[in-house]
Amino acid sequence: MHEILRWPGVLAEPTVDPGTLAGRALALVDEALGELAAARAREGAKLAAILSARCDDIAAQVTRVAPRIPAVHAAYTEKLNARLREAGLDPNEDRLKQELAVFATKVDVEEELSRLVTHVAEFRRVLAAGGSAGKRLDFLAQELHREANTLGSKSVDAEVSRAALELKVLIEQMREQVQNLEALGRAPRP
């Protein structure tokens, strides 16, 4: 058997034309790149839907707490006035009024709520524009997180504090998805 295998032409395979082989290889590469692009588009659409849903959730939290802010300020101001009266101080004294006004400004969260709305709108705009948006979306997620942190630190109401905590959870979920989007953007392009 060993001798037969050594005879000339026994193990020789028919040769394939290199041009045909190259053409077939290029066709397979094109097909693989097409499938990769389609998979990336499907994944990108799913990530965009997830991010859009998180934007909806953030907007819902802001909408839920925004009407509470004037009542929270009024209740907190009344609480401070009552404590001042208990301490024997007149809350109507000019110096105390000034201090209360400064303190009320420090705990005012309307600006943070409006910035959250603005950042969500920009996030949606960038997401809808498509293209290479990972870094921009990551930056916006950082800005959203900063506003949620400030909202939580300024809050003098338990409900607003809970909303700030929920916002931080939602924004962290968004950041994870944006990082997936950035990784998707680094995949080879067809």
C-alpha cells in the first residue's frame, strides 16, 4: 500500500484555477461583511430602542416630581419658620429673610430638572441622527448623571430623593448601553 501511494499522480489533486479561487474567496468575504453589517444594524436598532426607553423613563421621573417642587419649597420654608419661632427668633427679621432666601436658592432643584429635560432631548436628537454617536452619547449620559447627583444632594423631600436615585439607576443603565454602542462602533466596517 505504501508503494502504491508513492507512485506519481496517485495523490495528486486536480488543480483549481487561482482566479476562480480568488473570486470565490472575495465573494465569501463580501457575504460575511454584508452579514456583519446587517447584524450590527440590528444590534444598533435594539440598543437605540433600549436607550430611547430609558429616555422615556427619565422624562417620566422628571414629570412626576416637577409639580411637587413648589409645594416642597413652601412646606420646607414653613418648617424652617416654625423652627425659628420655636427658637425664639422672628422669621420676618430682614437678616433671617435673607438667609432663608439664600438657603432656598441652594435647595432649589428646578434648574436641575430643566437641565435633565434638555439633556434627554439632546440625547434623543443624537440617537436619532445615528452615525458615530457613542462618545457624544457617553458625554450626555455623564451630564445626566451629574444633574441627577445634584438633584439628590439638593433634595429636601423624600419623593424627590427617590426620584433622583431612580434617575441614577436609569442613567447607569444608559451608560452601559452606550458603551456597548461604542464597542459596536469599533467593529470592522464593510
